[in-house]
Amino acid sequence: DAGVIQSPRHEVTEMGQEVTLRCKLISGHNSLFWYRQTMMRGLELLIYFNNNVPIDDSGMPEDRFSAKMPNASFSTLKIQPSEPRDSAVYFCASSSGLNYGYTFGSGTRLTVV
Amino acid sequence: KQEVTQIPAALSVPEGENLVLNCSFTDSAIYNLQWFRQDPGKGLTSLLLIQSSQREQTSGRLNASLDKSSGRSTLYIAASQPGDSATYLCAVVDDYKLSFGAGTTVTVRA
């Protein structure tokens, strides 16, 4: 299994531009999480999907952030418009259930200038 | 709200010494606890998963213990090597999500 696959690995964009981050889950996993990592705040949960349905989006910073899961194996996180304070590493993780742990992707390093 | 604390924040040891990394959490009603390793600029690699009903898990030179009642876990790394240099993150699962500590950054000196 190739694991959780994220793209792009690095993204540099100008303030105000739309950014889309992508994540492919491990086959058979039904839970998907988006996390953001910064030096100041560590790892923060942004949103959690179970069986393609958003269950908890309380960590999404504001309306500029949106996430979708159009099918069981793929998710996107969109920021529109982007701001410099959105610069961080964004991780997605998937799981097949509470007892099986979580597998993280390699992350997308986003820089908004 | 679950609070996860890792002590120390950083640790530097000579090669061959055993490492002891500590993790504490405030709410003992957890499903499991997972230890991760993160290399600079890289993603999180799972090291060990301990179910709430278990007391410890072992993998090679790594051993993790869990005392749910006191809200503590310890990761032991035997005979450390320079390749063990990384940040180690403890995460607890309560309800459905992982709550992370800030990590312990380990440097093993050759």
C-alpha cells in the first residue's frame, strides 16, 4: 500500500490566491482527518470526515477554509482567499477505526507571501 | 478538553544511552495512545499504538508503557543511535480525534 498520499508537497502562493490541497486515503480506511502544524500551535485538527461525511469542522479557522470528500478515497482542502497567516504544514491522516491507529501523509508545506 | 504534555521538550544524549520520553494527559477516558516520530521537514511516522486495555507495547528497541489511571505514558528507546535523532510526538485518542503533545526533540550525539 502506498500510504496516505498528499499533493503538492510544497506550495508557494501570493496572498489572495486560491489554494487547493489534495489527499488520497489508504484503501479501506473510512475516516479522514486534516491537521495543520505550526511552530506556535503544534498540530491542530481542522476537520474530520467519517464515511465521506463531515463530522467535526470546529477546527476550521474561518469561512475561507473548506474541505470536501467527493468519494471514499479522496479529499480536498481549499483556502480562498489565502493569507500569510495560513502558512503552515497541512497533513491529512486516515484510519480504519479507533482501534487501528492513524496513518499520516507526508504533508503539504504552504507558504503564502 | 484533553491536554497532552510532553517532558522534556528537548533531550541530548551520547550514542548508546537509553532514552526515556514522558507523556501525560488530563482525561483518562481514552481509546488508545499512539507514539509518532517526525524528522525535520517530514511527515509523522507511527512507532507504537497502545490500546487503552494494554499496559505496554514493544517494537525492537522501542517500548512504550501506558498507565491510563494516572494519565501517563513513557517511551523507552534502548541503546540510542544517531539515527534516532528526531522529534517524538505522543497523541491520545478520545472520542475520535488525536490530541497531540508538543513533542520531545531528541539529539543523539555520535
